[in-house]
Amino acid sequence: MRPLRTLLSCIAASLILCGCQASVKSSGLAYITNQGEHTVSVVDTQQAKITHTIQVGKAPVGVAVSAKLQRAFITNVDSQDISVIDTSTQRVVDTIQVGGSPVGIAIAPDTQTLYVADWYSNRIVAINTKDFKLQRSLIAKEAPAGLIVSPDNKTLYIAARDSNDIAVVDTAQLNITRRIRVGHHPFGLALSNDGKRLFSVNVYDNTVSMIDTQNWSLQSIKVGDHPYCAVVSPDNKYLYVSNTRDDSVSVIDLATLKSVVTIDVGMTPEGLAYDNARQLVIATSWGDNNVSLIDTRSNKVVHTIKTGDKSRAFGQFMLQ
């Protein structure tokens, strides 16, 4: 009997251990850049708390994360570099020198290439994620901001803030194949999960341009005052837009292209991300130095978490 009991005990312990590991693995982490204090706050969205505060380069803004690579890449405007965080240890393990003023950042879905927008030099650089060497560069014009890559890795979209258009880039050649005129001052970009609809957040127009990536037709969606960033729900039914001067997030029904609700969040919300596992939208607050966790089933803020000075998190900052 004793060997059987020992065996059962071992099986039970293994099951408990597996359950714990699954719980940790499914726990979402949000990487929030705090531009005013040169740090990144790591937010555990399951526990609704800060787990780590990481010192990075000067004036961090942009974020791109990869669960596969176990890395978070942070653009630092003033130190002109990228901090590389190991997401298993929550430590900076490398620094990539890029020069200029890196702001926007995106990683291709295949995780092989990291794209960085150099704001003042109108430059996009492509970086190999294996050795962190700069592979190629492209002059995009004018003031490149938001970046996003298509699900098939073949197309990079660039919001060109000062030329009021979106540059469509063939990633194989790293050349611009098309420019799409949008609203005034495009900044944040979002893409539906099937890659068929691209969304440009137009700051000065208080609109979002929805672009059909199959035929390049365009429709305009009215949102709040001074919109900044956007994110699409996993089912492609809703678009969430941060409105910096309204201190709110607009929820857009993509079937009707109408706002269904406006959610009050912290002052001057900027970055947005969707936590798939918990059905939350995370909104960062530049003015209140916090993040709001929005339950997308009720469209209500369920947690507010204090972060650091001037929280931005521009880009894809949710590790999942």
C-alpha cells in the first residue's frame, strides 16, 4: 500500500505543480513606460498590481513585446537607444544603439525583425532580433510615429504624422509601395487580427481612418477629443480609442462604425492594449501616472493601478 500511496502523492503533487505553472503562464504582464522617471512598470493584470519597476534608458516611450522571445523592447528618446528586457527575469539584458529619436516600435509576428521609428530623422530601421544588428533603414517622411506589421509579416504600416498619411512598406525590400492619405496628424495605428482593416488615429481631426487593406478604400470614424492610440478586440468587433483631452476611451462598434460608449479613465490617456485572457483593455494615463483596467464585458473600469511619472506605453505592451 505504501508504494501506491507514494505514487498517488507524486501524481497529486505533479498535478498541483502543473496547475500552478499554467496559472503563471496565463498571467498577463503589461510593460508600461514612464517617460518622466526613466522606468518601466511591470503590471500583473491578473493580480492588478505592479510586480517590478525596471530602470531603462532616458525618456522611454515605445514598447514592443514578444512572448516567444521572452523580451520587451523599449525605445528611449533622450538616450537614443532601445532597452532590451528579459521578461523571465525582468532585467535589462542589452541596449541597442540606434541614434536619432526612437519613438514608435513594432515587432513582426514571426519575431525575426524589430522595426523602430526615428522621429526626427524621418527614418525607419529594421533590426535583426537574433543579434540586434541594424539590417536596413528607410527614409519614411514625415515624423514617423506608430508602426504595425501585418499578420503575414509582409507589410509594415507607418503613421507619418507631419505628412498626414500612412506609408505602406514591403518588408522584403523595405521600400514604400503606397501612401494613403488619412486625417490630420496620424499617430497611433491598430490592425484587425485578420489584417484586413487598418486603423489610423488622427489626433487633430478627432477621427480614426479605417482602411481596407484589400482595396485601400477608407472610411472615417468620429471619436473623442485629441485621440492618440487604438486597439482592436480579438473578435474584430470593437475598436478602443484613447482620447487625451477627454480623459476617456471611446468604444467603437465596427459593424456600425459608431461609438457605443465612452469610458472615463485617468487624465491624458495614451497607450492602449487588450488582455485577451482576462478580456481587459489597459489604458495608460500620462496625466495621472496610472493605468486603468477596463472590463470589456461591462465597459467599466475595474481597477486603477499607480505606475510612474508620465506613463505612456506607446505600442504593443501586453505580453500574452
